[in-house]
Amino acid sequence: MEAARVLWILFCACIASTLGSRLKTPALPIHPETEPMISKGLSGCSFGGRFYSLEDTWHPDLGEPFGVMHCVMCHCEPQRSRRGKVFGKVSCRNMKQDCPDPTCDDPVLLPGHCCKSCPKGDSGRKEAESLFEFFQEKDDDLHKSYNDRSYISSEENSNRDSAADFVAVLTGVTDSSGVARARFTLTRTSLTFSITFQRMNRPNLITFLDSDGNTAFEFRVPQADTDMICGVWRNLPKSHLRQLEAEHLRVSMTTADDKKEEIQGKVIKHRALFAETFSAILTSDEVHSGMGGIAMLTLSDTENNLHFILILQGLVPHGSFSAKVPVRVKLLYRQHLLREIQANISADDSDLAEVLADLNSRELFWLSRGQLQISVETEGQNPRQVSGFISGKRSCDTLQSVMSSGSALTPGKTGGVGSAVFTLHHNGSLDYKVLVAGLSSAVVSVTIEMKPRRRSKRSILYDITADFAAAEKERGSGRALGSCGRVDARHIHMLLQNELFINIATTEQQESELRGQIQMLPYNGMDARRNELPVPLAGQFVSPPVRTAAAGHAWVSVDEQCHLHYEIVVNGLSKSEDTSVNAHLHGLAEIGEMDDSSTNHKRLLTGFYGQQAQGVLKDISVGLFRHLDEGTAYIQVSTKMNPRGEIRGWIQVPNSCELGSRSEVVEEAEFDDLILVRDPTELRKDPHTCFFEGEHHAHGSQWTPQYNTCFTCICQKKTVICDPVICPVLSCPHTIQPEDQCCPICDEKKESKQMTAVEKVEEDPEGCFFEGDQKMHAPGTTWHPFVPPFGYIKCAVCTCKGSTGEVHCEKVTCPPLTCSRPIRRNPSDCCKECPAEDTPPLEDDEMMQADGTRHCKFGKNYYQNSEHWHPSVPLVGEMKCITCWCDHGVTKCQKKQCPLLSCSNPIRREGKCCPECMEDLLGKEEMAKKIEKKKNWRQ
């Protein structure tokens, strides 16, 4: 089994590098190197270019034309090293042996399934249902992405729909009167949390505890003068995800002051979270009582009824689990009783759900101002009480809106943009910051509205035009900064339910030129949106300007490790445009139009579908950081309709990243847990660290040694490998050797006082930054690329294309040979040559071959040029529906093309490559029976 597993992994690696459909990325880094996976520092498994958490299961996907191996299940098994470190190990098995025996005579294989099932009848349906239940969890894991850097959403189906919400009430454990309310949102494997607290100092540590009381995750709370804590627990292991779903996780908060306060609570699901628009934290006046609770409230959509659910802790004494305790729930205004409800609770069932019907206008006004108080008090000789003030729901999410012409009441394509960010305070006031740009004419109104009841009837709630100020130098631009001091309770409810809009009208579009829905953008760990305004993205900012219906805005920040964090929100893209969206980060050598052929300092951020995308870039060049610092960089979103740019926005992010991203590219072996080490103390502890010339170097890092600057060294698991710089052969007749360079260059100096190449370098110091060797190269110079861990590759030559900074790499073209038995003089030589005498060639040189017609190596077998075969996959066997062939050293594979079927439930018979319609199959069988019967009759 172990040998088969290793063969399977090697085969996947072979597929990724040899299939014709994946030949866009060559073996050499001719294109910019891909960004490092987010799996560094995490325990899990790397498999086929993807990262899987511990306990994950998946069907391996070999890509086209092989597709998903539905009958093979892989599992990331947790292992523990001798030092106690947990890492992942992949094991794969064939699941066909687990298939139940079909109960019908003629079972069929449905597309996308491993096991046969009955095509019709109750027994067949039951069998299909049992199969679905058996493989449902595993099939779900098939589509799980390793790369947690970007997520997908759309207007109709945001990423919140795929998220799960949890809540916890934290009360005193040791010497604390504090109470906290924690809300959690699980999206894929990331758990974000928003925590508010009362009656305690700001905690310094948040700890998640598993079902055994062990620490599962710790979060160091940053210092701040607020009672809100925002954080994220990324890449939850599968075991902790199961405990979260089973409500077995607890969360604890502790302070670092002399009191050493600690509060703790259980993380639970609750049905009221999705509808909550108002909330309250309930505390006790008693010291160290351990009592507390939260109230989750919402208004009815059509009536002024206030629904609420209470989650209480410590109100019922321990030991009276079955006894019902009567309580009074009171609604108060400045200690005056407004409403009262009587109910019963117990220690094991302390939740309480009720409704306060028909709130009058005064009660609604006090509710919007945060002046209503809710109180819960037990009856009897020793009453216990908790209470708190009700206000609009608070969280780390961001209230924002992107306004586009495509979302206007009468949709258009102007290329303008509007961006707005809102802050709702506990007293009901609403701060807003609105920015518009690229409009066709002057702004005449800025309004916050409801959805129109009729096409011609707008429902304006708040007119904030008085706060708008047009930009003096930019036509069609301006901003509005201000606050709505008296927002109604009903409108707060609608605001937090994403039911309000912001509208921009202009002199040419009196009703609406830009419009956007005010939406809650879920917190994702990016703190820039809490402190900074987003960058507007508009078609008018593209060069040349694009009259598009789309618009957007983006947050960009650089952290202490010089990693760039970004988040993009777009609006107004049509369905056809929405099918292919790419975002690029560009840096310009100067402000102005960029040459179409230039790729200098251009990085693909992400591809995304819908409205939102986010991510992190960890390997940014020095030049791009400089442009970010100077404000000469921009974000551009491209679509299929406008591949040269649909919307764009200029960005400036002050930074001090003169040396580029401070992270080494770590490439551990398959299944090893990846650790990114930077601190010198930690470097000394890392068993893979290299010690060279008195310094420690992390595994995977590369550097120029002190003893000779014309060498490049890399660290590969405690082993230092240093390669001399290999200089390419120059075709010019005269060369010079610059003192500060390792290789000679062509001497272009002439009698007409032309500048030498060295002077050109001094005049244009920009040059080219090559990701492979992490070095700057002078314009016009050529070099052999450095590819860790293989060193310098002589079969390719890279050139720095002048002042544009574009790096162009191509394979060396070997001369044609007339001899029948060419040889390679040295193992590092790229081209063969004819021998002076009949000398046998070197063996196993296919990796260095750059000339002549070559054979193909697939798995362990070799194939001649133009030879065809059916590939064999471990655990599956020969795949007769796929044909591979050798095309001049490149293996290409193609799946058999199947005709389109008109039926809704096609089936596939054993031994057949293409699915068939059940009706056609029955017809063929009936025809075959008639023919056979006719033959028998003739005989």
C-alpha cells in the first residue's frame, strides 16, 4: 500500500508537469513565479498542488482529461514525530470494494459516482440515497480549496450563505464580574469573531479550549481603547471543526493586570443570530457573582413587535437543575417600568424567548437611542438580577456600499464610481463617508433610500446633500462627510438587514446616476477597513477611459512582514462580464499610460466571481513596494469584455519595505508540516536550518555568499549548496568585464561617444528583478536562470528588456547534428555534439535534452515520438477512455469525446466510455432481442 501511495503521488506530479492542457507553465520560471501557498506554518498535507488540513478527505483530481478519481479516496492522516510535532501523511485507497451489492439485475453507473445503482424502482432510489449519505461528506471535501486567500460571493448568494454563525456568553470564572458576548462566523475553515465586554478591563488573551480542556488556539489581543475585540482563527483542523459543530468548544478571556480576571463560556449555535438587529449584554451589580447573559432582539418586518431571546448564565443556583424558577422580564426607561413579562427558567434550560407587542412611538424612539433597558429578575427571598441597555447590533463587520451606474434606477454605463462607509453608534447616530468620482455632470442630491415601492416612486429616508462638497480640480468628483443624528429604530433594523440604498443624482441624471445597496461586509481579519477609507475603482480611471456599468472599491494595507493584504468589492457587472474577473496590482515607473507590452511590476491578485475578493501577497518586488509608497501604483479589475481593464483605482500605501517581502520561499517535502522561520532564536532551533559563514539560514532560502559574490547559495535541509554563476556565451566581437558584475558584457562603446552598457545601468538603475535568483539585472544583460534547488540552468537564457524591466526567458536552440551518435561532453551541458571518436553518450539525459526529436517518459515507461497508449493510474488501473501520445518529447492526453445527450438522467454501462440515455439503451436492447429472435426464427 505504501509503495502504491508513493507511486500515486509521483504520478500526480508527472501529470501536473506533462499534460498538454497544463503546458502553459513551463518547467523554468519564464513567467513570474506563483505565490507561495498559505500552508506555511500549518499542519496538514500537500497533494497535487493543494493543501489539506488534518483529517481532510478528498477524491484526487488529476485535471483534464483524467478528471476526478471518484473511486479513490485520499485521507490526510495526523502523525506525530519523535519530538511530538504533529504532521500530515496522505494515504489513498480504492473505494470500489466498499460499494454495496445492487439489488437489481441491471445496475448502472451514474456520472460522477463510483458505485453502480439501480436505474429505477423504490429499491433503486433507496440504494442511491444510501450511497449519497455514505459519500456525501467525502464528495463535499472534493471541492474544498487549499488556498484560503480568496472567497466567492454574488448578489443573490453571498459568502454569508455558506457560513455558519455561533455565539457564546462569557461569565466570571475567577475573581471577575465581567460579562462578554462573542459572535463567531465560520467560513470554510476560518472562524472570525467579534467580542464585546463589560465590567472588566480589556483582556490580553483569548483562548479556545477543546472538549478535553486543552488549548486549541490562542489569540493575543492588541491594545486599544475600545470594548470591541476583532480576530480570526484560520485553518481550523478537521477535529476542531467537528467539535465546533457539536458545541464542544469553549472560549476564555483573561486580563494581564493585577486582578488576573478570567471569564469563560461555551460556543453554541443559535437560530436567532441571522435575524438579530438589536442586542444587549446583561450584567449584575453583585461583585464576582458569575451571573450574566445576552439579549438578541429584532423587529417584525411589518409590525412594531419586538421579538427577543435571552441566554442567561448563573441566574439559577447550581443544584436545582430540574426546578423551574419564576422570573420577571422588564422593559425600563430611566428606571420607569414600561413592560413586564413573567416566565419560568431552569438551570439546564435558561434560554427564554418572548415578544413585546405593539411598541408605541416613544418606545421605538428610546429603542433607537439606546435608552431602553431590559432586566431579568428571579422571584423569591433572594432575588438575583441582571440587566443591560439595548442598542443596535455591534460587530466587527463593515457597513459599506459600492455605487455604480449599472445599479442606478435607470441602468447606464458612465464609468463613474461611488464609495461609502457607515458607522452605527450605540446612541442611534449614523456616521457616513461618501466619495464619488468620474460622474458625467455635477451632483444634485445624495440620499439614503429604501427600495422603491413603484418604479417611479422613490422612498427617500435621509437627504445628506448638504454635506456634499464637490472637488475643485476634478470634474464629477466630490465627497460627503457627516452624521445622521436621528435614525429611526425601523431604519436601523432595515440597515442591519441590508435593506437600504444610497443614491447619487446629477444634473444629467436627475433621478439616479449611481446607486448601491448598503451591505454588511463580513469581517475577515483585515483591520485596514476599520481605520482607512477604501480606494474607489472606476472605468474613468482606466487608460483610455472605459464607459462601463461597473464600479468598485478596495482596501489595501502592508503589514510588518511586508505582506500586502487586499480586499476588493465590485458592483454593476453584468452576468456576461461577471463570468471572468481578474484583479491585477500594477506599479508604474511614472504616472501615465503604461505600455501595453510592459509587464513591469504587474502582479495578478486573484480571479473571482461575483462581488468580493480578498487575499494576501507575500512575494512582492522592491519596485512595487516603492510605487505603493509613492502613490504611483494602482489596482485594476479586468473582465472578459474588457481584458485591458474594466475599472481601476490609484493606491498609496506608505511602507518601509526597501528589501521586499521579508519571507523566504519554503518548499518542504510532500506531507511535511511547513514552518516559516524568521527570528534568529527560532532559526537556531529549527532542525532544517543551515549554518554558513557564521549565520543561520532558513530552509529554502538563498543568498550571495561573502567569500565570492559570483556564487549563489541555497539551504536544503541543513545542507548548503553553492553554485557558481554560469555566464552565457556572447555573440558580440568585443566584450568587457565590469567590476561589479560576474559576467562579461558586450562592449558597445564607439567613436561617437556612445554610452557603455555600464553607463546605461547608471543612467537607468531600474533594471529587471528576477524572482528566480532574487536579484536585479541591468537592462540588456543576459543570464542563465537560477532555479532552486537545481541551481543554474544552462538550457535557458534570460534577457532584461531595456528600461521596461521585462524579463524574457527562452530555451537554448541547439544546432543540428550530422552524426548518428551525439554525446554530451559534460553533465551540465545543454546541447549534445558530435564526438571526435565513437564515444557512448551519457545515460538518463532526457531532463537536459534541448535538441532533436525526443521520446516521452510517462510514469515509469518510455514512449517513442507519435506513439499512442492508454495511461495506467495506480489504484484505478488502465484508463481505456483516455488516449495519450508522445509529441516531440511532450506527453499529451485526451479523453474520448462523447456526444451531447438530451435526457436528464444519463447512465454509463461498465466498459463504456460515454454515458447513454436510458430510453436509447432500452430501445437498443429491444432491437437486439428482435434481431436475435428473427435469426432464431430463420434457423
